[in-house]
Amino acid sequence: MNCELRIGNGYDVHRLAPGLKLTLGGLEIAHSKGCVAHSDGDVLIHALCDALLGALAMGDIGHHFPDTSSEFKGIDSKILLKRTYDMILGRGYSLVNADLTLLLQAPKVAPYIEQMRSTLASVMGVGVDAVSVKATTEERLGFTGREEGVAAYAVVLLAKN
């Protein structure tokens, strides 16, 4: 079998501030703080987009969707994910699996994990079994532990169609 596989990883971070919406994994989550960002600040989707783009050496999310463009001001990151995944499909690849990790002290996101997986899988048109979402605190250490920001890591495996 001749199968070409490509691995990509992504990372994103956003500062948290009071009074803003918190969007993670395509869901709005009730919290006293939200992400300071040009878009909706969804770090999980941004890390996923970077991993997808990186797997095919296509640059990063900022290259394709610059924060200097008014077109992307306040944009729903699910739209960015859909556009990114369409680029991947256009190159003849598809997602084998994605493994995503959120780093934040609060709020607890365990109740939202399955809905995040379903949302991300739906946007990309893949099975929910291809998308893993995990969350961890950093035991009150660093900027995430002090609730100054939220971060996310993503790893993807793509296969040539």
C-alpha cells in the first residue's frame, strides 16, 4: 500500500480579560473572563488550524487569516477551521486524527469535551472518533495557572487520499 502520511503540530495562546466571551472548541463557555483576540480567540481551533497547515508546510493561521485584516475581525473560528480544512482537502489530504489539549486553570471544561469533539468533527466533516480533546490545569503555575491566559496544543495526522 502506498500511503503518504504527514504530521503537524500547533500551539496557540491568548490573554484572558474580564468581561469578554470565552470560546473554546467552537463553544461559548460561561466564565468571568474571555480571550483578548482579533477573532473570537478560540485557542483550540487556532492550534488545530496551525497543525493542519503545518502538516503540509502551508505556513500558519496568521499567514492565511492575518489579524491585520478587517475581514477576520471578530470572526467565528469555526469558519477559519472550515476554510483551513478545505485547503487541506484541496491538496489531496484528509484527517486521520487530531489530538488536542487545552491548558487552563478555570473554568473546568470537562462537561464540554464531548460537544467540542462533535463540533470540530462536524466542521471538518470527519467522524468524532478522529478528534480527541483533553484539558489540563498547570497546578496554578505559569500564566495559565494564574488565569492570565489560556493555551492549546494540537497534533494531527493527515493521509494522502
